[in-house]
Amino acid sequence: QLQLQESGPGLVKPSETLSLTCTVSGGSISSSSYYWGWIRQPPGKGLEWIGSIYYSGSTYYNPSLKSRVTISVDTSKNQFSLKLSSVTAADTAVYYCARHSQGGIMDVWGKGTTVTVSS
Amino acid sequence: DIQMTQSPSSLSASVGDRVTITCQASQDISNYLNWYQQKPGKAPKLLIYDASNLETGVPSRFSGSGSGTDFTFTISSLQPEDIATYYCQQYDNLPPWTFGPGTKVDIK
């Protein structure tokens, strides 16, 4: 059974870079059928897709965050990662990783990790 | 970007009631529409994909319909475990993929 698990610091200072990793278990991140994405949810608010990556390294990002986002993949570790630079309090959220089809059907999610931006 | 709206934003219904949520896209998205259920403190769970296809293992009381810009999500007989917030999500063509603002469902 495929499982995803987010990990990373729960507290990040303003203007610094948020870094999270998603570890995939029970399956290969190199599956040709799927992409791997990051989605976030500010406290009490809705869901926002951040960006996604294919195992080959192809990426696409939400234009609203593109200038600050980098997503990378490490197939040897079955992991993919998110970096979000120059964070502000508005980046405080629960961050989820998820598997999705090429078309964007997000069928497997991690449990989420809370990241707070505060000095 | 394609904007998604949902109505109502919240509803209260009795156990056994039929519950209907609507989702509207700002432009034609064919049937590229998913529905997710999110319980408090949990990750979203895919219920319906391609507007009307039930994800494996999801109870048959959940259903979806629609195409183009107007979509409907229905719980045929509300159960206590269905208390959650429900989101629609479009995935037409290229990203960004966007979610609706959510509909919170409570038991009356």
C-alpha cells in the first residue's frame, strides 16, 4: 500500500527558506504513470496546489508561487522535496504531498505537516 | 486561472437526508473535476474523479455529475461519518489546478 510522509522543520523564520521532504513507501516514485505534488492549506482556509514533479525531473509550478518554489526528486531515496524561499507569515500552513495522475487526480496523500513562519 | 465556486459554503442535515453540493467553474472544464472529503485534522481523500467516477472503496452513497461549468456532488443518505468539508478541484488542461472554497457538512 503506497504511503507518503512529509518531514521537515515545523518553524521557519521570516525571509528564510522552507524545506520539506516527502518520502514514498510501498511503491516506486519512478512509476511512469504518476506525478508527485505539493499542496498547502493555511489555517482555517482552503487548498492550494503549489507544484508537481515527474520522476524524470520535469516540474510545473503554480504561477502565483513560481518565483519562490523549487521542487526536486531523488529517485535513489524514493523522495521528492519542496523549497519555498523568502517566506512570510502568509506561508504558514499545513503542507501535504500527494501522488497524482498526469491529469491531476490526487489519489494518495500524506498526512500533512504544519509549518509556522514566525521569528 | 480557472476559478471554482461552491455552494452552499456550509449546510446542516439530518442523518438519512439527501445532501447536494454544487460546484461551478469559471470556464468550460469538460469533465475534469474531482471531489475530495476532508475530515478535521486529516488529509483530503479522493471520492469522485472525472466528475462522476467513484474512487475504489468509496461508498456508493456518494455520487457526482455534471460537465462543462456546472457540477453536482450528492450524498444520497447522510451518515454521521460523512461530517467533513468537501472540495471540488478542476484539472483542465495545464495547471494551475484549483480547488473550490469548500462546503462544510454538519449533522443537524
